[in-house]
Amino acid sequence: MRVSHLNWVEISEKNLLRNISVIRNLIGREIKLMVVVKSNAYGHGMIEVATIALKGSVDWLGVNSIEEGIALRDNKIDAPTLILGYVPLTDLEDAVHQNLRLTVYNMETVRALDAIGDRVKKNIPIHVKIETGTNRQGIQGKKLSNLLDFINSSPSLKLEGISTHFANIEDTTDHSFAQFQLNEFKRMEGEFFKNETNLLRHTACTAAVLLFPETYFEMVRAGIGIYGLWPSKQTKVSCSMEGKKIPELKPVLTWKTKIAQLKDVPDDSYISYGCTYRTTRDSKIAVLPVGYYDGYPRAFSNVSYVLVKGRRAPVRGRVCMNIILADVTDIQDVKLEDEVVLLGKQGEEEITADYLAGLGGTINYEIVTSINPSLKRVVTK
């Protein structure tokens, strides 16, 4: 049975592969490229993005949870996959059976993995995350020695990689703290891992890839840039300040809906909840079947716009749970079920994730990852 969608996301295969090529050209052929597809591939659709990405020069995938890793495996995506987030002790054996790599920093986790490996007679590759200053996930230096002693004494555990995460590499043009963290990573590597060989060291996010080749090591973890979005304005400014060529990243995602109703609303009438908007003329209002449940924030009430027939149509009144209202009075020949762009390009006009982030007082990451994962993702060639 065919189901028509009134609210969907289109994913450009061409732009996704192009962005992967841009990152690959920056890091070269010898360094491994991990594409991070966590959080539904930053809202783009994890299975769709992973399937496309592996057509390009991608070596690894990165996910946040065991559920995401298993979803990849269930869809016959068998590329090396690292779980970047925490896996509950009760779920570790499932991760091992699914051949998912694990990020570790707790002694309880490595003890449990050692017991699993002994029971299933399997070597388990792990990646130790080192704390260098972000103070999120990661093991501190004073505890690292004991963790490594246990790993090295275990016949079941194989230390495959070490990593860290930068705290302040995107939101500033002063990268002294990022340099401090990089130095800490190198210091701890020299102190604790000097006898280790063939380790996959990975520290670089998209911003680091764009700015600091010294962070590449054996593998980089590219996220937001793969989706054609800059990590921040400051990252682009930093590229310019350092005389680097500004890579051209192309947005991958377009979010669309259709007009569900057109109504003529008289002058001096209220629109939507709370009577926050009042017409100043006879108006034609388009009812759009999308709202904050779908990921279109209530903060966009009365301040955003959508694209209809390549022209801007202001959002009038409050964003509802499942409906927004747009003023199409000045747009000719608008019809029921005409296509509407909420995020992306239509004709010569474009609504960017950065623009919407500015309206909502947030970042482009949150705009795209907030799009409801239940919405249909359609790959366009």
C-alpha cells in the first residue's frame, strides 16, 4: 500500500558524497575517515546516510549507542563501527556479538568485557577515551594506569584505539585551549602508551579537520561537515584568518511539507493560539501540517518564514504541535498541496540551518537533529 507523506526530508546523495570527498582531500588517503552517523545522522537519517557514505572513501562509522549500532547491523551495514557513547554493562555482550567497537573509560566496563571475552572465546577490540579538559566522558590520567594494566593483562581485550574530545575548538578563534588539550593527549600518550604499536589515535572533529592537520593522527571523526554544515561561524573565520582555502560544503538536507488548506482571513483577525498575530489586511493563509512535534520549534512563531513557489511566506501566529500557518497573500497561484520548503532551497531562495539557529538562539546541529526521526527520509540522486 502506498502512503503519501505531507512532511518529509530529502537527502542529496550527490552533496553527501561531495562533502565526504572534500574531507578526504583534506586528510589524504593514508588517514582513516570515520563518518559520525549518531543521533539519526544528525537528523538526516542514519541508515540512508550510512548506506550512501560507504559508497565514498569512508573507513569507519561512528554511533552514540548500542541501539544505533544494532540498527546498522540489522540493515546489513557491516563497516567497522565505534560506539562513542556509554553502553550499559548488561548490553555489552550484545555489542560484542554484533562486532561493534566500544569506547571505554570505566574499570567496571573493561572487567565485564574481560569476562565476556573469556566466556565467548573472542578478542574484543576497545578504544580508550582520555580526559584532556572537556570533562565529559573520558578517563583521567591518575586512573588510566590501572585501567591499562588490566587491559594489557587480559587475554580477551585488544587495545585498538585511543581518543579524546576537544572542548573549545568550534566556538572561538582563540584555539589555545584546543592546543592545550592536544598537548595533553600527546603527553598522556607518551607516558601511558609508549610501548603500544598500531594504535588508531583519533581526536579530530570536523572543526579540527578544517583547521589543524596536527590532530589527524591515524583517523579523524567527521560529523557536521559531512552534512554540508560548518561547525560555527568562528570556524570559517579561523580558516580565513589562517589563509586557508575555504572548503565548499553543500547542505545535504531539505525539509518539505505540503499545503493542507488555504483560507481567506479578513483584516483585523487573529491567527493561531494566544492571539499573538493580528492581520492588518485581508490575507490568504496556508495551513501547513508540521509543528514542534516534528521538530519545527515554537520559538519560530511569528519570526520565521517558509518557501512557497520560490518566495518567502512569513510564519504567522504561534507554531502549534502539528500545524504552522504561513501568509501567502502576495504569492500568486498558490494551490492546495503545493510543495513548501521549511529548510533548504527552492528556486533562488534558501532557508539555512544557520539562519533558523539564529532565530532560535541555538546552533545548526540542534536544528537538524531535532527533526523527528519518524519523518520519511527520501534519498535524491
